[in-house]
Amino acid sequence: MNQDEFWKGISPDARRQLEIRSYAQANLAERLGTTGVEAREISGTAVPEGLEAAWIPGVVLFPRRVFSQPQRGFFGEFARGTEGPLAEIGMWPQQWAAARMFAGTAKGFHIHPPHLPEGVEPEAWFRRLFIEEPQNYALRPYPKEQWDAMFFLQGIVEMLLVDERPGLPRRTMRFTIYGDDLPGVNNAGIIIPAGVAHALRGGSSQDVLMVYGTSTTFIPANEGRLASSVEASPLPEAWQDYLSGKT
């Protein structure tokens, strides 16, 4: 049926502004970089087959098993020093921390500066690390740059990653991870390399509880921020005018 005829029961002004949402689902690689996916769709110990051209080099998203303990709580393991994703890539955190995000809030984007060997151009260095010798984990200077490894005890988290390293494609990854209080296929851990901007926001009415380890100890100067105004809580414009003495 002609769309004008189909919608003739509403005003012409409304028809001119009308938009119809498409429910057609894009393929997984497209959704990963745009509307987002769930952790269960992409988590594994390696880059999922078919996502090589959409994946940010060095990022690891791995499934975690959470055990419910009736009338007591739940138990979920994250990392072992001798096996699993962190052991495989040879990165063991030097500092562990926890954070709480109140419901309806967000963090980021944050980014940490990669270490560059003296006399080596960034483009050549990153190509060597992640394209030419991606399994040569001994090359990675973990003690000299901050990599993050994290998981979530509570809540639903939407995470966004953007690769900002010269010489590598600027890719975006967007996915949702569930906290251990919601045991299931969306429980996952994430490893984020230096040079990859990352942000997260709560995806439910619950507070988010996160635990994270870093390959170096915290250094404020290494905590770069991009488009992080979402973390601010601006006062109403009238209040700001009053406080500044405006009439």
C-alpha cells in the first residue's frame, strides 16, 4: 500500500516527520561496531571466527562460569596465574581494585598511553605487536604500560572500546556483560590493551560492582580522558547563573 494512503489518518505535519524503525538485524560484525552485541555472542579465548576484521587487536573477552549457591550467594572465578587468558598472554596485574557505579551513571572514555621503544615509530611497533607477531606475547611491555583486566560482580554493563593506536584500523567494539549476580552465558571477563579507549555505563536499575586488575600500579598522569563529560553532574542552568552572580 502507498505510504501516504496508509498513514492518511494522521496529520500531514506528523506524516512529514514520521520514521519507521527497522527490525532487520545486521550481521554480528556490523552490530559489534554499531548497535552492540551481548557477551555470549563474541566471548572466547581467541578472536571469534568471522570477526577478525571487526576485532580490536589485543582485546580478549572470555566467558566466566558463575556458580549459584542457594540461600548463600554465588561464586565465580576470574583468573589463575598458571592457566586461562591472563596466563596465556603473560599479563598478571600488579594492582587490584574495586569500584561501584550507581545506577544510571557511566564512566569514560579512559585511555592509557602505550609504551614505545626508543627509536621505533608507533605505526611500525603496533603492526609488529598485533599483526606480524600477535602470539609473541613476550614482546608486550606490560610493566611499562597499563592494561586492564576486569569483571563485574553485580549489574548489567554496556562497554564501548575504540582503538586509537597509530597504524591499526580505528575500530569500535560495543557489547554487554552481566554481573555474577545474574549467572548465565553473558558472564565474561575483559582484557583491554593500552591505547584502547574504553567506557562503560549501567544497563539496568542496579548499581554496578566491578573488580579490575592493572598491569601497572595506578599513576594519575597515565589516566587520559576523552569525551568524559558524562561523568560530570552539572547544576541546573539557573543555579549556575545564581552562583556566578548573574542576574
